Amino acid sequence: MKTVTKKELVNRIADHTGVTKVVAKEIIQSFLNEIIMELAEGNRLEFREFGVFESRDRAARRAQNPRTLEKVEVPAKRIVKFKVGRLMRKKVGGEDIGELSLDDDDDDVTPPRDSARHAPKLGEAGMA
């Protein structure tokens, strides 16, 4: 097993699509930013056959430090849950599913929403 970085994914996607690495990085970063923004707003993201991201509230609870056995209060917090989709589950499980295609017929392009809430913008410095 190895760790794959965003930079490696950018390089692969640029090679597969023929776009520059800068364009691939901007698209990937914009995609990740949108996921974060939607989850922060409490929205659910569904990518058919890939999986579903949703944020949930986790109630406050009392836990135990395994080292000291001391009881500690864990505050309520908001967490992100991910449920694996069918094709990902099969592929990761070793099934031969042929060519990966996650097309869900959502090819219609909708106009951008309020762009003031999105940061950083394409081309701006500071993208990780």
C-alpha cells in the first residue's frame, strides 16, 4: 500500500485528459472546495456509484482515556460521514467490474452559485 498525494493525482489526470497540470490542479482544488463548502452548510453530496458524503451532529458524550482510565467529557461536534457506493465497493473488494464509469447522466451544467462564498478562486495563490 502507498499514499497517493493530490500532486500525483493532478499529474495523472493531466496526462489522461491532455490538460495542463495547472488546469487539472485548479479543477481538482475547486471540486474539493465545493465539497467542503456544501458539507459545511449541512448539505448531502451524492455521487452515484461512488458514494455519499453527509455531515452529521455527534452528541456530547462521556468517554474514558485508555491510558489513565480517567473519565473525560467529549463535546458535541459536527462530523462527516461517507457511505461507499456500489461500484467502489465492488472494485475495492476485488471484483472485475470492467471499465470504471461513474456517469449518472447529470451532464447538465448549472450556472455557478454565489461565488463570494467560494475560496480560493481559480488562479489565486495559496492553493494546497
